[in-house]
Amino acid sequence: MVRNDLRNVAIIAHVDHGKTTLVDAMLHQSGAFRDNQVVAERVMDSGDIERERGITILAKNCSCTYKGVKINIVDTPGHADFGGEVERVLKMVNGVLLLVDAAEGCMPQTRFVLQKALQQNLSLVVAINKIDRPDARIKEVIDEVLYLLMDLGATDEQLDCPMLFCCGREGTASLDPDVPGTDLVPLFDTLLSTIRPPEGDPEAPFQMLVSSVDYNEFVGRIGIGRIQNGVAKVGEEVVVCDWHNPDLKMRGRLTKLYDFQANGRQPCDNITAGDIVAFSGLPDVTIGNTLCSPSSVEPLPFVKINDPTVEMTFSVNDSPLAGREGKYVTSRQIRDRLQKELLKDVALKVEDSATTDSFRVMGRGEMHLSILIETMRREGFELSVGRPEVILKKDENGKTLEPIEHLYVDCDEVFMGVVTDKINQRKGRMLNCTNNGTGRVRLEFSVPSRGLIGYRDEFLTDTKGTGIMNSYLEGYEEWRGDFPTRYSGSIVADRPGNAVAYALFNLEPRGTLFVEPGDPVYEGMIVGEHNRDNDIDVNATKEKKLTNLRAAGKDENVILTPVKKMTLEHALHFVREDELVEVTPVSLRLRKVELSAQKRYQMAGAKKKA
């Protein structure tokens, strides 16, 4: 049976190409909100971190109604590190709306998400967004989209996909780039005519694939997916099975069903085949499971998620200041929190390490893991994390392989030399250079993933904040050799106490400081960045010696340079292999793995002898 009263569509694009803003406009113009209802901007970005950073981290479901047809919309993340979210939600939809920025054109993540959509043979609608930008180059971007479709092996039907020209901020769409739109009616009409309606047999036994998992403090775990066949009813018994785990046969009942209305969920009694539904009552359900009727247990295939490329070590904080600022500090609490994250993040992997108080956490990129760390610290967790490291592989001949990124750089012509030099130092190879005559150039490189760890901050400094860099995982290649990751050393405190202005003033010529007067310090804590490439041990608690004699010029005010306040990303990029970031809900501190200065000296001596 074909559900002509229903459409399931996912909005996919590169980061910051306007997906969430366009969803806002679609919800408003379809009448999802009351005229007097106060609705926040980017209503789908509900998380605090999402709103602060202006990016979508988790895929979210919503719906609107147009001409009596319900349109289920899935808003997806655009950042490459959260590509796992996009991969799994595509199983819920029958078509995609691809957004492309009218100025930036096709970017790395555009290629990634479009490739995943084409592999699943989904209906395609292309929208050139932000056509009101003064630097918009609509005709060139149209050609880029067509070239990309051909490069990815699109079918004739997909190549003939309709193309619209939108301004998400103004809520307009048009079928002609030269004729400005007045509303989103052309977009809605195109979605109804192009996106295939879902098919399913409501009379067949119940069958549904779980594509997403949420959590609620009151009802527990909430599964989300599209009903393939049959009807979901409250109180109905179901069997949970899995395509990749034939031994899994778990029984349970659907205690609650939720239908997606606007940007919220509405409880309901039953939902038929083709629709997207949320349910509760199955405490152990995970992404990729299939819910079936007990009379016909048949699991549905689930897409294989790409493997992680970056790993970090999460461990219990064992510094002298441990336990003062955090609520959850034990290894058991950290383990339980990581296991909870695995339920809804299919691109994440967690393994036990050699010690009982540390864990290997693997993800798609440094942002993927830094968002997890930031979320945990806001929840009250206290932990230590190591430097991000790439995950290496071995080929059949025993050679070491490393992940390689395809890097796109957009910067002013004057910065081309310094950017190219820095990437060459990181074993990068230039593939292409395009100059459109606008004063900016677009460069393409093949560079090891480890070369990009920590480079983003340096890149923004080199380009004076005007450069844009994006990358996607190209594959694995043979190890390209070592290169320095940091050209400066660390200024390390050699005793506990509170930092003193007099001591810090005398340390300023040595480098850039991270601590202020009055901040607690301990032996092995990093209090600054050394100007040279070696580490130095200093006394940050040294006070001025006082006498009973007064002399002119002896009591000048100490004026300190403002310290460099570390963000979490900066801290993760800064630390070396023998250093850790101490993360608490209140503070971020840098420290050595081995706190004792004497032991570090002995270890360095033993290393030289070896």
C-alpha cells in the first residue's frame, strides 16, 4: 500500500549551509505554530551546546502538514564528525532535500551526505540556499552540483532531480534563479511531487527498524524509527531482533507511542505503516534493532557505519585537586556515562584500557569527542583526557596505514604561501588550486588526519580569522613519516600552593602563562607555554622577600599581561603525549602524566641512554 498522505524527507548539507533555518521557515509557513506563539530562532537546535556553537549535533525529527499531506522532516548535522547521525537516519526516509550554499558551493560534507543518499537510492531534491548573499555564484554552483552527481555515479532519475533557489532566512523559494520567490510554496509542491511516498502493508505483521534512540528521565529509553509493515499499538507485545546478531530474541511491550507533530511529540494509541514513530517500554533496545510481531520474526538490514578514526584516553582524575569541583568522579560513573552515550551514538566506540581507571574512546574526529567531553563536564563529571590520536591499521604485508583526509581550504591570496607551507610540514600534498579572480583561492590537499589535529587554531591565526577549512575522510594510505606537532615546550610548576603575582611577573619573559594570581597550582601542573621547545620547572608560588628597610623604587606595582584562557579544544590541541587535560565542571587544567619533577628527570635520562 502506498501512503499518498505522507512524505518522509531528510534535509542534508554541509555545515552552516542553512538546514535548521530552512526547517524553521517550513514549520512557520505550514502553520505548525500559532500566530501568537513565541518560537525561538533555530527551534530544532534544542541543546545548549548546539545553540552556543550554532551547529546541529544530533539529528531531530519534526513534521508539518501541507495540502493534507503530512511531511516528516529529519534535520541532520552538517559537520563531518557527526556523519554517523546522517548515515543512520537515512533509513527512515524515502527522499532527501540537499542544500548547497550559493557562495561556498559543494563542500566536503556535501559529497559525503549525498553519496550516502545515492547509495540508498533515495529521491533527491536540490536547493541552492542563501541566494541573497552578495558573493552568490548560482550558475557555477549549479554546475558543481551536476558534476558532483556525475562523479558519484547518480542514476538518470537522480540527475534529472528538480532544483530550487531558496533563501532560508527570508523563507522564500523559486524554481527560477532570476525570479525571486515570495514563500516556500514551490518547495512544498516540489517535495510532494518528487519524494516517493512510503510503502508498507498495514495488514502484514508488525515490523520496524530502530534508527535513533533518545532518553527521558520519566519513561526511560525512547526508540525512533519508521514502521515498515503493520500497525504499532500501545500495549502490543513485540520481539526485538537484530540483523547483525541472529541470537538476539528479546520480548517486550510498547507502553507508549508518540507521533511527531511540529517540533514535539504527541502521545497516540496506534500508528500505521510508513509513518515515523517514537516508542517506549523496551529498556534494552538499541540502534539497528528490529521490532517484529511475535508471529513473524524477520530482522531488517541496517547500514554499516564507518569506523572511527580518532581515539582518546578518558581516565579518572588523580591530580592533587581531584574531587573538589566534580560531582561524578569514579571510574564506574564514567563507564556508565560512556555506555549511555553508546546507546544513541552509533559512530562512537568505547573499550577498556590496560588499567581499570581509564577507557579508550573512539570517534569520527576531535570535535566529535570534544563535544562528548563538554557535555560530560556540564553534567558534573570530573576526568582526565589525553591528546587525540589517530587510529592506525596494518595491511596484509604488515605495513602501517593511517587515515588520510581530503582537505579544502578557502582563504585570501596573500595567505596562500603560509597555509601551503604549514600543510607541507604536516606531510600534506597539494592536489588542486583554483583562483576565481575574487581575491580568494580554493586549495585542495591530501593530508594525514594527525596533521590536522591542532592545526585549526593555527590556521585561523595565520589567515587572520578569514580562512575556511573543511575535510572528509578519503581512506587509509601508507604512513607518511613523523613530523613535529608542537614547536614549544611547557612551563611546569614544581611545588603546590597558590600562584603569586610576583612569581608570575618574573615568569612572563619565559612564555605565555595560563594561570592568574590566586589560582591553585600543584607539582606537575602546566602553568604556561615556554618560548623554547623544552620544558622548564618553575616556582609559581614564590613571594617577594620583605625587609624592614624602605627604598625608593622597590615597591612598584606588578602589572601582569592578561593570561591566555584555554578552551577545551585549545587544551586538547596543546597537550603532548606525556600531558593530560584535567576537566572539571568549573576548571580546565593542563598537567604532566607524571607529576613528580624528579621522576620526569630520571625518565628523560633513561630515555637518552636507551
